[in-house]
Amino acid sequence: MTSRAMRFPSAFTRIELLVVVVVLLVLLTLATLLLPGLARAKAKATRISCINNQKEIGTAYRLWANDNGDLVPPQQIQSKGGWKDLLARTNLGPICFTNYAIMHREFGESPKLVICPSDERQAASDFTNHFSNLSVSYFVGVSANDVYPQSIFGGDRNLGPGSVPANDYGYSPSNGMGNDVAVPIVGPTCWSLKMHSDGNTAGAGNILLGDGSAQQVSSASFHMNWLRNAEPTTNRPAGHAPSVPSIRLVFP
């Protein structure tokens, strides 16, 4: 019986090895070129999703008002379903989420509408036992007046003081205790480097206006075009009136 010679796979030739290296370099170059673009596209998509959420919130306000004396929750008294009575308190931050829980039917029982896809926070499973500030991405402009279309009804929670964006969520603390802030209409304020500010060192965010529309804004445009033209608050608690014209924003 003759024995068969064992055959071993031949090693790469120099040309084959060179081709593999070239292919790998091309793939690496393509990845380097494409990944930033994909990241920007994803960031743009999540910002659009977030601004659509705020438009839905604007619609919820209008629907709720239609059934409640043409007033939104911060303008309607508690006995009629709102929370206007509570505005006499000095800090409504811990109960910011209540504003949205009141409108749960108008949201179609979907807590996802009050969470931005770019936020670190996660949507609650419902508007009852599992709903809190930690399930909310948007501040409430309790100073807003429905007869003043350009008043600031809400916006991304990563708004903060100063002119240099911080790497946090601004006025909105991480512990979920919220914040009740008198923001001077002359500023300075800016969006922090969270949510929609990735790659934008000047900061960017979304706002909801009194007419139910939503706007994408930079820190500069928010300050110059919206904050300066906002209707100053008149509903601060007694003894806590701001020293300069301000709007009252309640953060989750």
C-alpha cells in the first residue's frame, strides 16, 4: 500500500499579503470617514425626534385646555385639575413631573413623549406609580402666557446659567429633585454639553413656545431671539420676586 503524501496549505505569497493589507487600510479609511457622518446623522435624527416630542406636548396642552376652561395645567386651579395654586410655593422642582402626569390622557398614556432620546434618563412604564422627574426631559415654563405666542412654554432640561456650557444638565439636577428658577431675560444662559450639544461647543437645545410650535436653537439664538423677548414672570411667590425681569422655569 502506498502512503499518500500529506498536503499542507501554502503560506500567503507576498502579493496576497500586500492585497490583504491594502484592503484593510481601505476599510479602515472608509470607517474613519463614514463613522463621524453616521454619528452626526444619528444626532440629527434624535434631535428631530425630540423636537417632535415637544410638538406633541404642545398639542397635549391645547387638548387639555379645550376641556379645562381654555387654561393649561399651570394656569388652572387644583380643584379643576391644574396646579396653579402650587405656584405660591418657592420650589416646585420636586413636582415638575406632575405637569405632565396631569395630561396623561392627552399623551395617549405614552410616557415616552416626555423623554428625549438623547437624554440619559429613561421613559417610565406608565404615568402613575413609576412616573417621576427621573422620567422627564423637559422643563415647564410656568411664566408662559397662552395669549403671548412667543412665550417659552418648555424646553430641553439641559439649560443652565452662564455663557460657558458645562458638561452636565444645567439647572436640572441628576438626583431628580428638580429646580425652580427665575431666569433673567437678559441672561446669561446656555445649553450644556448634553443631549443635542454633542459636537457643538456653544451648546444647543429645543424649546416649546406658547403657540404650540417648537424651535431648534443655539445658546446664542435662544438668548437673543427668544429669551430677550419672553414675557417676564408675575407669578413668583410673595417675597421672592426676582430683582430683574425674569421668566420662571421649573426643571425636572
